[in-house]
Amino acid sequence: MAKPRSYIERMVEQSSSPPVVTADELLHLHLPGKQTELIRGRLVVREQPGYGHGLAAGKLFTLIATHVRDRDLGAVFAAETGFQLFSDPDTVRAADVAFIRRERLPDTPPVGYAALAPDLVVEVLSPNDRAGEVLNKVGDWLSAGSRLVWVIDTARRRARVYRADGSESLLADQDALDGEDVLAGFSRALTEVW
């Protein structure tokens, strides 16, 4: 028997102007086979990423998680973990990999989305990602308090690093991802990601 659709799901299907959605409503939304985010109360629905995206995100998660575990630096969150960055209207963004320093972790894990920005965010581009949307997402992460955002482009074999101070760097295939002062001691060649 099919699960009954929620009010939000019915409204999204029926309306050309979807309603404003809250983080709590997003948490209970059920759209099988889709990825969702909330941008200033507007529901954004995307197709799931493909093989190459998942492979690169998985490798980055493993590299970062091993580094963090071995040094007890904090916590690493897997693909598509949502973080509530802003409220009224709500913005919930999902990272491919996220790191939060130990001293910033909530004492009690929140039910639903943590209302904070990770220290480090990793975004792996998918073939359908648009440059403007990616830059808006990077801007949201940094505005909410993230200190370092890595955008990984597997198709072009390069990465772009965005920092809270407004600086950015373009890394080529032979360069290394560096955790700088956010993920101390982390440095891995981009070739390990492909």
C-alpha cells in the first residue's frame, strides 16, 4: 500500500508557486529517489548524483574521516547530511562531506538538522550543477560560518578552495587539498580523489 503523501508533497505537485517550507517540514518530506534542500523557504529537488560523484565523495569522506579520527579533531558527516544555516525563512543545505571541530559539536545531538555551519564543507560537482547555483551554495556556507569550502570538479580534474576571509584558490590535478588551520595537518593530493 502506498504511503499517503504529505501536504507539502501534494502542494509541490499541484502548484506552480510552491508554499514556503520550514526545516521541520523538510525533515518529514518523503520524495523517493530525490535529493532535497531548502533555500530561503523554497524547496529545491534534484536527481541523485551518479557514480563518479559518489566515488569522489566517498574517497574524500574516507581521507578526511581517517585524519579526524586519528587526531580526535571532531566529527565528519557523510553525504547529504543537512544543516540548518538560516531561519525565517529556513535554509537547509546538504554537503557531500562536512567536518565540525570537536569544540563546536553540540553537547546533545540534535533531532533533525543541526542549526550550525560545518567548519569545512566539501561539494563534489555533478554533471547538471550550474555555476551560479554552486556559487550561491558556497556563499550560503560561508555566510553561515563555514571557514573553508572545497568544490571538487572531477570532470575537469581540479578543485576550487573558498575561504571565510573571501580568498579563493584554484587547484590543478597535481596540487594538494590542504586543511589549512581548519583541518590541521591534512594535505592530500587531488589525484587521490579521482
